Amino acid sequence: MKNKFLILSLALVSIIVTNSCEPEEVLTEVTIVQGGPSSTPIEEDEFRDSGFIASSFLGTSQGFSYFAGYTEEEPSGNIDLTQFSSFNIFFPQEIYKNLMFTGPLNSGDLEMNRIAVDDETGLIVNAGTIPLAAGVSEILVIDDDLGVFTIFNTQSVFLFNPSTMTLIEEIPMPQATVINNFDNQFNSYLHIIHRPQDNKLFLPLSTDAQITGAFYDATDIYVEVVDLDSRSWESTTVFTGATQPITRGMENPTVDENGNIYLLTQGQYGLDGQLGPASAPGSRPQILKIPAGSTSFDENYAFNPVNSLGLQNSAAQITTGMIYGGSGKAYAAMNAIPDAPEILMLLALLATGDITDQQLAELQNLVLNSPVMKWTELDLEAQTTTIIPGLPFTAGFNNPFSFEYDGRFYFQIFNPDEGLNGFYELDPETSATRQVYNIVNGGVATHFIKFTE
């Protein structure tokens, strides 16, 4: 699933990147340095434990590049990331204190890597590798001694020690649900949720057949439950009538203070032909709930946040990038204005079968990449949605990144119409917002990382 997902996302990004020319020169090429044997714990003074990293992705007709740069002070103003380091791949899936955990650093490698900033040089370096038999699909670090990861098309959970980068144990799940509606259908876990109140893992299934046009080839949501205390598979919980359980940004687990789990499901973006207010609920975004103390879905909770904004008539609803904000509140990016006339015209052609391939590509680009989304505050208990004042419109389908540091939230904004391509900060206590930085060269902003103790 993720391969097709990434191919479409990268292709669409390459269409809309405003700084699409290949940089003439990268002034600082990063050197990937092995951090010693993977069984050797990290020395406290080996890597920087404070500072910031800004990164970006650049798609051109010649291929793809990633850029990332470390700074001691918070980045601000306009940034040219091509003045920093270039990477074959730079896409950390988990950030823990001053360490970043990711899949391969080079295309084709099968491994999980830990990366950090070298204390002496200030360069981003490899700080440990675990070789694998398949690609990493998701990573979550629970504490200094325990991390969890999954690999593509494998019904198992793997435990590892993030301090020593050593494998601890595989927890097989032979009873887990596998969907085989098509030949060569992939069944993977792209999101890992840890509920600390009872030390259980919840693993939503992503199932995809490469031969279809959809990203999710099932009609229901399946979540595997693993008990970390006994280190064993426990059960499968199913929600009928929802699809695509990922946020599309960082997969931030949404678990409230009481242990209620909220799971964002994407729907089908209209790719299944379900468009407009008559669409089946499962074809549109919904937030589902697994109540505290339970390992089963609340069948009466299915919150469509775009409908809550009064946009029930939107052709293809989108909600992305959800992150928990405390006290029953969360944040996410979603459609914030009615469909443009151009979209409605192209949809009419699609409905009658008169649309050309060029017009279909134009429709996809308008729906997925127009800056018509806003970051919003979600009241998960009242099931209401409020647009956050002070944040610009964004094209939040491809890169809806959201982070929380020290009680403040950072939202990726990509709006080529206004020349915006970076991050904004929200202080939830005062509701104040500000622009942190704007990338003017190096492609579209991805991660904004702040190291913490």
C-alpha cells in the first residue's frame, strides 16, 4: 500500500513544487557514519541533545532529493535548505529525545536506522542499524529501553531496545486479520498506538492491492490488540463502514488522559466513485473511538470533522495530520471552503464519462493539492470542529505534518499561491500563532524537529 501511496504523493508534489529546478550545488554533503556496533549503548556526550532540524523533499523531472539541516537556535525567516545536507532518503518516522528512527537511508536497503546529530561536527549521522528481511512500515519508541516496529506485509510486532539498537523479541500474530480480495494484496501496519494505561498496543491494518486504484482495499477497519505485559496477541476489533486508518503525516497516536483512543480514518478521497453528500460514510473521513479500558470500538462513535464544519456537500472530503492536544482536544488539517467551480465542472464530466485523461489529472491535482485546507481544533467529546484563527490555508494532502514540543504545536503550511512553505506555531494557552520559518529553496517542507531531554 505504502509504495503506491508514496508514488502518487511524490508525483503530485513534483507537479506543484515552486522551486522545481535542480540545485546547482549542495554545499555540504552529509557523510553517513556508523555509530559503532549496534549493541553499544549511546554515550551521553556523543550526540547533540538540543537544537533543531528542518527538512524538505524536492521532486523534479530528474528524480527526488531530501534536504535537512541542524541549527542550534530555532530556524526562522526564509531558509535555503540546499545550503545544508542532501540525502537519498530523510524521513524519520519517530523522534525520541535527541534521536530519530527511520527506515533505510538508501533506496533498496532493508534495515531500520537510528540517526542523530554528531556532537563535534553538527552533521546528521547514522547512530545504529538493525538489518531486516523486509522494509520498515512504522516505528514507535515507548521509553529508553523499549521500542516497537512493524515491517511490510508481515503479521508480527517487533520489540527492540532503542538505546542499544538491538532486537528484543518478535510477537507473531497468526490470528490477525488478513484481507485477500485480490492477488498479491499487501497487509501491513502503518500506525502503532500504545495505550500506557494498560500497556497495550493497537495496530490498525492497512490493506492494499496494487492492481486497484484505491489506497485501501477493504470496507471495514481492523485493529489488532497486543498485550505488552504478556507479550502476546490478544484480539482483533472491527469497525464496519470506515476505511484507510492513517493520518498521512506523522502517525501521532491519539490517546487521551483517560485512555480513550481516537483513530482518524481517511475514507477513499473519491477514488471509489463516492462523491458528494450521498457518499457512503466509509468513503469519507471519520474519527473512531476505542473507549478507555476497552479493546473494542464504540460502535456509536463516528465523527466526520468536515461535516462538522458545514461542508457536507464537498465532493471529496479530506482530513489529515491529526495530533492530540490534551483535555479532549485534537488538531487536524481539512477542507475549509466549498469546492471551486473548476472542480464542480470536472466532476460533472467525470460523472457523465466525458472526462479526458488530462482533465482527470487536473481534477486530481485540484482536489489533492489546492490550498483549500485549514488547521482546525477538534473537540473529540462534543464532536465539533473549529478553524484555528491566524493560520493560512494549506494544501495539506501530501505533507500534513504536525508536532508538539513543550506544550506548543507546529503545523506544516504549504501554500504556493501565497509563497508559504514551512511551519507555524500555535500556543494553545493564548491561541497565539506565528510563522516559524519558510523554505524558499529545497522543495516542500517535511519535518520540524526539536530535540528534548
